[in-house]
Amino acid sequence: MSDMTLLRIGIAVAMSLLLGAIIFFGRSRKDGQGRRVPRETARDAADRTEPSLGEQLADSWGQGEAEQEELPLATGAPQSELGRRPVDQFDRIISLYVAAKAGSKLRGSDIVVAAEKAGLTFGYMDVFHRLVDGRPEAGPIFSVANIIKPGSFDMARIADVETPAIAFFLTLPAPVPALDAWETMEPAAQRMADLLDGVVLDEERSALGRQRIQHIRDELRAYDRQNAAPPLGRTSRW
């Protein structure tokens, strides 16, 4: 089996990003969504530890990727609030991947440089976020996580980090209109792919082509019309 086939299998399994993003951005759902769960006591809730987005991504990726040594996380560092989503509920998730080419890995130090050049900020949950210019408190337009456990980027050991792919995802409603959010995320993914010598894949694990881009744009225009998104204006592109 070729390296590219293994990579595609891993990315296919990593579609549990949807579940992981739900856990990352908040536990609550809109009425009528999701399955019912038994009522738990306050002590049960206190003892229970929810997996993070990174853990969900890593567990899923591990089913299609060889076991990798897990780097210890830095401890004692204060948690940044930059990129924290102020609203828990959301309707939809749009995702992209930047994957290394066959036989290669994305290196942590290169990811940091590429993220900075693409206008991203390191922050909440130790992942990267694209914030609204002049309104960082509004939450992320989109975020970028590692596909390998624990999903976050440990800056104390970033030079040792290697990963087959990183995941870009935005949740709707976003702090800007849906189409603007996409028009910010897609060029950023392309920019980082160029800088990292990687490839951009859509949520179906296929190369992101013009037809798919146009289809997503049409869907998000319809979403904005349906949800009467406020005209906040275009965010900068790269």
C-alpha cells in the first residue's frame, strides 16, 4: 500500500473532527439535536473528563497512522483566551486539511512560521486561530489544530513536533458572515500549504478543486441569506 493511500485512509478516519469540534467549542446543543443521555449527579459530572478536540482527532488518526511517540505537554503555563468562542451553539462545521506529501511530514517549527505568515494567532487550547481584525474578543473566524494527539501545539517542544496533516475548521455562525469566513480560511490554507510544501484537501479527503470551492461558496451564500448575516465586510485575504 502506497504512502499516499495510507495518508488518505488516515484523513478519512480523521473526519471525527466534527465530533471533536463539538466537544472543543462547547458541550451544549440546540434543542432536539443529539441523543439523550442519562441524568448524572453533580459528583459524576465533576469526576468525568471530556476528551478535547485534539484527543478526538488523535485517537481517530491513530487508527490509520502508525503509532507515534507522544510528546509531554508543558505544564503550569496560563491558558490563553485568544480564540475562545464566546457562543457554544453552532449549526455547521466547514473543514479543510493541509497534508504533507507522500513520504513527508509537516514540522512543528515550519507550521509556526507558516501560521504567522498566514495571519494566525496562537491561543486558546494551544492551537492557532484567525481572529477578526480589531475585534479579537469576537472569537475565531477559523482555527487550526494538529491531527496528531493531543491535537494542540506544545511550543516548548515545537521543534520536535512532526505531523502528517493539520486541520482547518470554522463553525457557523461565525463572528463574520459565513462566506467571508470561508474566503478567509481557504486562502489561508492554500498559503500554508504553499509554505509547507503540502496539499490542501477538502472534507471529503480529495484535492480541493475549483468546482468544490464554488459549491461551498454557493452553499455559504445561501446560509448567509437564510440567517440574515450582518454585513461586517470582507476580511483580509492572502
